[in-house]
Amino acid sequence: MWLLMAAFFTLPAIPALARVIPLEIDLPLDQVAPGKPFKVGDHHRARIFYDDAAIDPKTHMVRVLHMQHLLGSGHWEPKRLDAVAMPMSDAWLDLSRVPYRYHYSAAVIQGGEAILVDFDDRTRRLTIRLQSDQSVIISAPYAADPSPVESVDTAAIFQRPPAYVMHDMDVAIDQVAPGERTRVGDHDKIRVVYDDSAIDPKTHRVKLLNMQHFIGGRYQPEHPDPVFMPMNDAWLDLSVAPYAMHFRAQVVHGKPILIEVNERTRRLSIRSQEDPELSLLSGLYRIDPRPITGPDAEAAATAATFETKP
């Protein structure tokens, strides 16, 4: 429904969790300001998460640790604890009676405007207002389903927040098929990006989020693109330098090709889909172990925008 971008909020340290319970909240919108990408009657969905072991035995109240919203793209956001995207410093749930009562309050910035987000535990209503004049942007009654949501990977949600890292990769081309623009001796410039917090502590492998090629004076794709550069079979081995990379995907970049990066031979090869035995070009790769962080790495790892439809 919205992405929250807030500053000056910190998330209290969370101890080891006994059992995280996810609940779903239904929000049928009954007030919508003009010009918004949703309408009265639309149903928005949210999820809240609490630690079953942290419920106060006298009041039956519990601190809410995380909240997600289902965006128009079909994704629950934010995927993990994030004190900027979803500050949880003033959030709790009253389980003493059904229907449950949820309290949440935060001042955030959306689209350059200061807004107030409020789940009222007394009226059981969500309201989002402009801070400037208190005018309502959207409002809806809420109903928290008391049955826990099944099949939610709560362990992944409560990992530490993502830390995007990028590495430069150089491919020294030493094989080129006749008719190709690339020449033997050319160097292909590539960048690979991953989430440092997702590195497997035992194998030191991590799933890659994007692989960019330097084309036309810039790295492409600028953001993850499952059509241009599918990453469903891509990982990086950081256990020893020089790093080893695995990648395999069939794409159409002017013509149907198979891109393969081999973790054993440390070679990048591009083959024809029509004749997989035909190597169009190939070369040895080397990954610079020096990490690149900051806005460029974050942009390369995340979508350009998120849908805001209900």
C-alpha cells in the first residue's frame, strides 16, 4: 500500500525468539483522498508478527516486532526487520479478547510529504494523515484474524537487515567465434551484487541478486531484471580468493544465447541456444575481492520502484 521511509527511528534489540506468530489484518478502505491509486471498497492486507513467549500473562499484551503490507506487485514489504522502512518503536497487540486490538503509531515521510500512520486500538481503525493539516489520505476499519498465518518463513524475516555488496569482475576474452563483434584480447566489465547478511556461514556462498554488464557506457541492467538477466541459478563462493562464481541462464540479447559462468574453470562462456556446442565467446574471469557498498550497490540489488496499488 505504501513504502515508509523514516529517519531517526531505531529498533530495540530483539532477544532469541521462542515462536514468532504472524497474523493477517484485513483493511476495507472506506475513505480515500482524491488522486490516490486505490478507491473506496478496495481491501488492503497487512501482516503483524509477535513473539508468543513475550505475551504478558496478566494483560495479554505483546510488543509487535514487525509489520508487512501486501503491495500491488504481490510482494509483502518490507521483507525483513527494517527500522527505516517500518519503524516499530510504538507497536503492540492486545490479545485479551477477540477481536484483537492493534496499536501502531509512526511519523514518516512518503513521496516527500510528512505523514502520520495510526492503527487505533480503541476504534480498531487505520488512518493515514498529512502532518501539515491532519487531512485524511486513507482510512479503514481493521480486523486481525486470530488464526496464525501458515507457511511464513519467519526465520528469514528476522535475519539482520540486508547489506548490499557489489564486486567488479573482469573477463579476459580469449575465444571468439567468426562474425562476433568482440575480439580476442577484449575485456568484458561486469559487476555482481549480493546481500552480505545472506551469506551462508558454513559454506560462505551467497545467492546473487544481479549481474550487470558494462554496455553503452553504463552497467545494465541497472536493477534486477528476471527477463534481461535471470538470477535463479546464480551464486558466489566467498570462501577463498580469488572468488568463484556460478551462473547459468538462457536469454535473448539480440539472439537466443546461453550465458554460463563456471565456478570450477573460472570461465565465462556465451553459447548459441540453437547450437549449444557453438561457443560465441569465452574468457577467464577474475573477481576483485574489494567490496563496493553504498547507493550504487543498493540500486543494483533492488527494484527501481514498488507498486503502490492496493
